[in-house]
Amino acid sequence: MARLRFGPAGVPVDYRGPVEGVPAFLKSIGLDAFEYEAVRGVRISEEKARRLGSQASNYDIFMSLHAPYYVNLASPQAEVVERSVARVVESMVAAEWMGGEAVVVHSGYYKGNKTREEALERVVGAYVEVLERLPAFVKKPFIAPETMGKTSQVGGLEETVEICRRVGRCKPCVDWAHMHARSEGGFPRSIDDIVKSIEFIERELGSHAVKPLHTHFSKIKYGKGGEREHVVLSDEKHGPDWRLVCRAILETGVETVVISESPILEKDAILMKKICGEEAKIKGLR
């Protein structure tokens, strides 16, 4: 059975202490991934980031980093793109310090572009510029454009895969909740929908894109235009269905990192791991 890792997007809700202590806490509750949230800006010092990375290595915690929200690589305004590129570069540097393997990025918005294709071209060009600007010591993290939950955002699955196909050192962050919201509940309707998505990524980008497959999960509220709000796993009124996603991952056998974006972070990460363990037993994988 391929390894599945689970962890929170940000400091666990039940943790108190310096961020460097998060890996030990996660290990103690049976989790093994941590996405550091730099969504308000990359403010961690090199010293603290390296201490965090050292502890993550000691406790076998997979590290990733979420870049600032204030990024729009598709903007027609050169100064907006310039600031956005700089923030992604800063994120890549910080991720390198902490031993992170992925820098998750919200690529941008269609607004201001004549077509979606034009917006996509701007995003591709900006990511290429990010890679050109990276200091030579930044060797480990890859850019992980996230599949986005609003139809106003660059980030359909096909677009995200196309970005990575053209940029290099890039593989998608697949946010199943965002894909569900973007489709206004139309995806996923079956295990096969999810399996086909994973197979599409591997076919178009190669096996490295699923070693591991970097994913986000929570349940989500949506309306016209997509995403509204992430909600807890126990909310039966909203999707997507975690068991469906887990079964598809088990069926494909791909290594997967599952980052919980639930409001209760690590608690739902633990629940997702438990549910997936049950599904693996049913399939005879454990």
C-alpha cells in the first residue's frame, strides 16, 4: 500500500507553543504532515525556519508551505505581478529553509484579461520568472499551483496541469473541496471521477507528480461562482465525501499527502486518517 500522510494547514488548534514544536506534537497524535501557513506574508526568520525543518526531519513530518494570499500572477498590471513573483520567491526560500517539498500558490484571477487563455499565459510567464529568480541554494521545493474553488480564479484542474506541464519544477496541489465548489457540486459524483483526475495528472505530467500527490481536503459550502466557506468533516449537509476520495486514492495506489483545511484542522486530519484506515482494511490493504 502506498503511503498516505495526513496533517493540518497551519498550527494545530490544540497546540500551544512555538511553531518549532509542532512536528513533535503532530507525531504524538499520529499525524505526519504539516503545511506552514505564510498566507499573511512570509515572516518566519531563517533561524526559526531551519529549527522547524530540523524538528520535522527528526519526527518524519512532511513539510509544505502555503504562499501569501496576496498573489495575482495573472494581473495585467506589471507592478502587481512583480510583487506577486517576489512573494512566491520568498515562499520558496522559506520552504527551502524548513525542508519543505511544496509551495502551494493561488495563481491569480481572470479579471482584467481579455480571455482565460490570456490569463493562463500571464501565469505561466510569471512562474517561469519565479524559477529564474530563485537563489541557487533553493533546490528542494516545487511550485504547487492549487486547484481553486471560485470560477473567477485561474485554477481548474486542466489549467493547473497545463501550468505545470509548461513551467517545470511544478506539480499541482489538488484541493478536492475547491474542485467540488468550483463545479457547484458537480464533482465528484463517483470514485471514477476522482480516479480519472489522478490518472490525468500522472499521464500529463509524469509519475513525479504523484510521488507524492499533494492534496487539500475539507468539506465546503458553495454558491453561484463557487467557494464560500470550509466546514468540518462531520457536516453532513455539505460535500465532498471523504470516503469517496479515500477509496479513489487507495484504488490508484498513489502516494498522497492530505492536508486538512477543516476549521478544526488536526482533529479532522485524524478523522480522515481513521476513515481511510477503515477503507484500507475493507480492501484488504492492511
